[in-house]
Amino acid sequence: MSRNMKCVECGAELAPNAKFCSACGAQAGLKKEVFQVSPEKLVEKFKEIAKDASVKRIVVKNENGRTVLSVPVTWGAAGAVATLALAPWLAAIGVIAGVATKCTIEVEKTPAVAART
């Protein structure tokens, strides 16, 4: 019995074996997690999430639900390289934390690895 999969971004029905949503272009098969955080905890939570090798993208939204930062996360062979690559994003997160009153972090993960964590 096959289930019809839906896009995690727009809710459109995905074709069998689709790699991307034909309606919005989002990658198919990703798991999405959502966290509500205070501005004071934003940088700390971002760093925590970025350490997870299954994470593909981190999206920060303001209190109105508007995307203020979308960061693709790609882990290479060395985690230290990925950490250095995140330094400019951490600076941007610090600025966002200074002006936001409430933040939402959406995390896109690969499901195979996400199921084990």
C-alpha cells in the first residue's frame, strides 16, 4: 500500500519518487522541525541545531512569520570547516536577536538520519 506524500513547505501532493515539489520547488523527503525561541536563546539554539549532521537548512522567522534568514547547512568531511563557514551566519543571528521580540526556527533534516536522533 503506497501513501501519497505531501510537500512539507506548501502541502501539494508529490508525484511518486519525486525529488522536488513541482509546486514550490522544495526538496521532497525532508523532515521539518519547528522551535519557538526567545531572542536571548536564538544564537545558542542555532549553534545547537547546526551541529546536527542531518540538518540541511535552518530558517529563522520573526514574530510575524516572515523569513529573516535562511541558511543552507552542508556538512563536509570535517566538522570544523562547517563551523567556520557558519561564523558569518552567527553574526547575522546576533543582529536579528537584538531586534526581534519572538523567533521561530524551522529546521529541515534528512529523514533517515533524523529518525535515529
